[in-house]
Amino acid sequence: MSRIFATVRIVRQSPSASDHLLFAAGKWHSSRMSKKRYRLFSTHLKDYFGTRVHKISVDAGFGCPNRGGGRAQTGCLFCDPGGSGAVGIKRRLNLAAQIEAGKEVMSRKYKADKFLAYFQPFSNTYAPVDKLRALYDEVLEVPDVVGLTVGTRPDCVPGDVLDLLEEYNRRTYFWLELGLQSIHDSTLVWLRRGHDYATFLKAYREAKQRGLRVCVHVILGLPGESREDMLATASELAHLGVDGIKLHLLHVLKNTPLGDQYVAGEFETLGQEEYVGIVADVLERLSPDTLIHRLTGDGPRDLLVAPLWSLNKWEVLNAIDAELERRGSTQGCRAVLSDER
């Protein structure tokens, strides 16, 4: 598969407009950046729906194949017993009630009036197709829910499940989120992910063959990975032309194997300045078409062990903006893209 080194340049940037025209890999890209130097997912949603749209996370009670199918066993090193990203979900409520509770919060806090139902904790395709259909239909019946996002593992999307997701992609606004974390198999083994990069590639390509939008999750600051290793992951995702990406800072949480290793002094986490620099490097290497769903994370205050600076999420985001401004760079300005995407 050939690759083309692309020089990306801004050819128009009106002070009164947020639309940037970029040239990369032999074609033009129109990138709504909303005064940012990268493509915000939230801006895309507002452009797509014509109003403010927010995701509401729900817990449908799924397990995880990396935990023996349940929730009690240890899975990936970093995942806490409650499931990654499970903060704030009212699990005792049924799905419709979880959505309604989330709507109240998002409407009050962000003035949102439309919502995406986000199946977030654990592996949300880990069930028979009939059960998946019933659960997905339940949330789509809630008023003002205009789309569906399903988070899962790349080893948890067999053909019949992907066929089902293709149906939802035809009937509603849909995203599939796949947890990759790194393209390096040695890192995936250390993380106890239970799959390799080839498994991700197979799942990703089969999802794209069905026309699905795919958002890929990546963790920056994994022990044993150099800056070059992290940038290699970014460059590979640019080559694949992923639709969206979530960048996560490695969080160390209580009650996890990773937390035990950190307390034992087996590794250190990134400092804020180092993380900001790596994120800027990654953004420069991603495709200018990729939507940025997340640039950092803020772990639960009651569980977070390190790095504590990550609790100041807006400070981190502002520092990333400032670093891109200092460099005079934008998303995709160092991208290496494929002509066969």
C-alpha cells in the first residue's frame, strides 16, 4: 500500500469564519475548526444537526470477554471494577430513565436539546443480536435522542453484530467506538488487552466496508512507549483515515492492577507539559479529516491516584491550544496519508 507525504497548508482563514481549506495527499479538505486548530467533534455535531447535541452515557449491564464474560474478574490493567468511563451513570435505573436523567443534566449544564445515547462501560456488543437490538431500540425511542454511539472491543464485533450495526447506521446517526490504545503488540500484551493489532485492523476494515463511522481510542503515556512509539500510532491511524479519535491520558486508578504497579514504583506517569507536547505532535500527524472526540481525560476524583494535574481538564485543553498556537501548526500539517484509504 503506497503512502504519500503530504504538505498541508491553510490557504484561507477568514477572521470571521471557522472554515479552513486544507490540501493534503492530493485533495482538498474542508475542516470546520470552530476557532480551534483541530476538528472538534462538538462542532461537527452542531453543523450536522443544526443545534447543540450532547452524548449521554448509559450502562446496559454488559460484561467483557476480557473478564471471563462478567464484571468481577480483572481485565485490562487500567480498567477499574466499575468499567472504564462509568462515572456519573445512574446504573440502578433502566435505560430510558438513565437517558432522561442525563438529559436533565446536559440541558441544564450545556443547554443541549438533542442527544446521542452512548453505550459506554464494558463491551456493548457482547450479547446476542436480538438482545442488542432490543437495547438499542429502547434508547432510540426516548424523545430527543437523535443518534446512537456504541463502545466496544475490536474482538467483540463478529459479522452478525456488524450487520446489525450497519442497520442502525442506515436508520439513525451512528458511531462505533473501538478501543485500540496502541498499535504496538508488545504494549497490548503488557496491558492484558487480550487482542493484537491485527484483530483491530480486521474489525476496523469490516466496519468501514459496511459504511460505519469509527472512532478509535488511544492511550498516551503507556509505560514502555517512547514518544516515537506514540507518534507511530498516530501516523498509522492517519494512514487508515479513521473518522474519529479519542486521545486518553494514562490514568492510574485505585483498585486496578495498574494502580498496584504504580504504587510499587514500577513506572511514572507523564507530566502535563510533556503530555501537551505529545498531543500537539499527534494532532499534527493525524488526517485533517479526522474528528477529535477527546484530547484528554479526567479520572474520578475519588479513584484517581495519578497524575493529579489531569483533574484540571480545562487548563490542559487550554495548554494544548496554546502549544499549537505557539508552533503555528494545525491538525494534519505533518500528516502522511494513503491514496488507497
